[in-house]
Amino acid sequence: MLLRASKLITAIVLFLVTGCTRIPPDAISKSLKNKQGAVFVFLSPDCPLSQNYATTLNALRSQFQSSGIEFYAVFAGKALVDDFIATYKITFPVLTDSDFRLADFFGATKTPEVFVLNPQGNFIYKGAIDNRAPELGRQRTVITEHYLLDALNSILQHQNLRVKETPSVGCFIEK
């Protein structure tokens, strides 16, 4: 699925203008310009895997922000996110998607689920952050695949990505 940058920016601005955000719309449209890429990660305050990945996501955002890759947390539905943001010290912009427009736009079905876009606004990766949780209720002691990290490195190194999509494991986004 490929989207042009202008179409993506227009769609996101439209979502933001209709009240799906906690930050000003012009801040998002400006932040998408002149960037190396963007990561939209769907999270849920009630999902244990969203909670478990907060530290990883903050660390990845910190590692890649100076390279021009921005992260956005997206909370679909009527979730109360203030406690989650404070408890897990989310350091990146938060978008609330109360009417599921962003979830529908991206095709998000679970949390956590990430969508990585390159500078041209094309999706280059969709799916799990890594292979920590091969299925619900199970976790590996050693993570052997770092899908999101690989996608971000591929953007910066201008290389093709080996794995472009993986199944997400987590809590369903309930409409």
C-alpha cells in the first residue's frame, strides 16, 4: 500500500482538525515536512503489551529523533490516556482517535501495532515492534527480530527492508 506524502499529510491534517488530537494540527503537518520518516504506533492504556513496550518505544524515539524520524502514539476509541502517558512517561506526541478515523486510515487492528513511513510518505513497514511476543500470553526471553529498529535503520541507510510486514500480536482495537 503506497501513499504519496501530500495525500498522507492532507489526511492527517484533516483528522487533526476534526478533533482527533491533543496537539495543534499545524505542529503535526510541520513535523512531517523535512523528516526522514514517521512512526505511528497504536497503543491502548489497558493493553499489557502496550504497557510493556512503552520503554522500548521511548528509547527508539530518543535514538532516532535526531535523525529526523518522529514517533506518534495513537490511541483509538474513547481511551483515557493521561494516566498511561504519565505512568509510562511517553515522550512523543500523542494523537487521540476517538472516532477511529486514523485506525481505519492505517488499517490498524491491534495494539501495539506500528506503521513506518519513509520521507516520500510511503508505508515501508507495518506490524509488530519485534518478536518479543510470538502470541498472546507468551513472551520470549531473548528477542531475535527487531522489526521496527530494522525499518528505521533501512530509512537512514537508504536500503530495502527485508521484512515489510509482520502480524501484530496484542489487544484488538475494539470499535
